[in-house]
Amino acid sequence: MRYGVIGTGAVGGFYGARLARSGQEVHFLLHRDYEYVCRHGLSVDSCDGSFRLEHPYVYADSAQMPPCDVVLVALKSTNNHMLPRLLPPLLRPGTLVVLIQNGIGVEEDVQQMFPGVALAAGLAFICSAKTEPGRVNHQCYGSINIGNYSCRESDIVERLVDELREAGIEANSVEYSTARWRKAVWNMPFNGMTVALGCQTDELLQHPSTRNLVREQMMEIVHATRAMHIEGVDEDFVEKMIVTTDAMTPYSPSMRLDWDFGRPMELEYIYTRPCRMARDAGCPMPRLEMLEAELRFMEGERGKDKGSSH
């Protein structure tokens, strides 16, 4: 299939490059490092084996990109307002758009922008960063689950999963709601806590008090999903996430990197929307609501500092 990647960063760059290396036709939209990648290629420094795409198909403007069978959207959700401009040139009848983004509710909002477009969620469990031009640093893990949101042609979803596997990526087709909330079990504690406490994932789990707080936050999500009648999010999964993170390379999640580099944090979909849904279901998540309030305070105070510096 022909692939397009909107958001060639730590995640989109990794999956797109792996697909391209396996022989798929992949077209990458780049921003700041377009000129660099044109000259030097796209490199992936990976725990599973490093490689470089010498001459990938790269573009600075999506209007120059061809229509694709599958579009991987790996933008930060804070940039989804750009999709009405970026996405249409890549669409044709039957195109599957996969939102590899964090949080709850992104598909609902993007579907309102593109009522007739087939959407799926891409739930990536990966430690990856892009902190310099044209180079993805893949530290560990790398699996991705695909949850069908509105695609009526399930064959293209299964073909996507097959081609990801052929590219050496652990991929599965999963139930949408369960997959989104399972991802939240990890995202909601670790993204915000690493920002609020100025640490990495390993430090949170090494200290007994924060390790217990992480578990309590995860359990709030378990109770909320039960109230919403979403299956597959239970105590065993919480323990699996903690054990998996224990084994993980010390890691700064995407929100911590956004904070460190002065970018907006993805608070709406990672915190506000799921917390509201839990309250509406009669099962609020007070620890996670408190964490959201702390993060919004931090972002607001930094905004004041930026304003006073001009």
C-alpha cells in the first residue's frame, strides 16, 4: 500500500521509516528538518538495529503529496487544528487515516472535521524521541495496536496490521474503546507526573510513595472504565503496566519532552476529556483531576513568564 506520514517525529518517523525499509512506498511530511533530510536522509537509531533511509520521499507541503491508501497522523493533538489544511491532499475514496495520538476523544473530534473519512486509532507503546534533525532515537519497545473507529472496510485494517508485522513491528487489531483506555492507564500517570515532579519514569517507580500514587491513579481509570462498561481494563493490566515500566529504559514521556522544549502539553485529550467522561459516568478520578490542575497551573504560569519577557 501507499502510505503518508503527517508528523515525522519520534513516532511517525519510526513507524514510517520501518515500513519504508520493508519495501512499502511511504511519503513523509516534514517541517523544521525538511532540508536536512533531503540532504542527509532519515536515520533511526534503534535498540532493534539502526538504519538510514538514504533518499526517502519527503515534502515540506502536503499539497505536493500524492493520495495514499493509509495516512499515519502522528502530530501532537495540540496541532489537530492544522488537519483541515494538511490532510485533504492525501485522501482518496477508501483512504484509512490512523491517528497515532495520545488521549481519549481524538477520533470523535477529527471525525467531525472529516465526516466521511475512515478513521482508526493507533495505540503505540514505544520509547522513542527525536531531539535533533532527521534522527529518531528508538530506545525500547515499539508495538502498536490498531483500533478501528469508523472504517467499514475491515480488510484495509487487517492489511495494515500485516504490513506492519512484515516491517518487523509487533502489531495487532484490537477493540477501539478498550485500546484507548488501556493506553490511558499508562499515559495519564506517567506523562503528567514526570512533568509535575521533574523526573523520569524510573524515578517515579523507585520511590515507594510515588510508586503507590501511580498505582492508585491507574486504579482510578480501572474503576471509571467499569462504570462506563468498557471491558479489558482491570487490576491485572495495571500490574502489567507497572512491571513493564520497571523494565523500561529510564524515559521522559512525550509530555515531559513537550514541557522541557517549551511546547504546549496535550492536556485536553490526556486529562480533561477522560476526567469529564469519568465524572459523567458517576465515577470521578480525583487524583488525576488534581494532577491535571497542577499541570494547567504550570502551563499558565509559564505563559505569564513568556508574556512578561516581551
